[in-house]
Amino acid sequence: MLNKIIILIAILAPFAIFYVSKKLVKKSEGKWPIIKLSLISLFFLICVLLYFRFTNDAPAGKQYIPPKLENGKVISPKVQ
């Protein structure tokens, strides 16, 4: 869940910062630089995804078995 929140922040942060700075300066005229903000968001997203890729704590060569439902009980996930 935390990973999803961090990814959303990486995507939305440039737009939010631009909006807040625009409100603080009280400049209502002008256009939003959508292309520049989108490129900055893409850069942050790539950085976050690379960070998640290289800080993965799962053991190499192991297989992840997701949680499953057996006889009405949830069997927790395993790494074998």
C-alpha cells in the first residue's frame, strides 16, 4: 500500500507544487505547462520504480506463493 502511495505522490507532486505556488503568487493568468509537468512526473515515476526495483528484499531464486482461500480460511503468502 505504501508503494502505491509513493508512486501516486511521484506522479502528482509536480502538479500540486505548481498549483500551490501559483496560488501563493496569485497569478491566475497564464497556461499550465502540462508537457513540462508531465515530463517531471514521468522522471519522478521512473526514479521511484528504479528505487523499488533495487531495494527489493525478496530472496533471489525463490518463488512467491500468493495468499489463497482453503476451506474458508485464508492461507498466508509464502516464499519458497
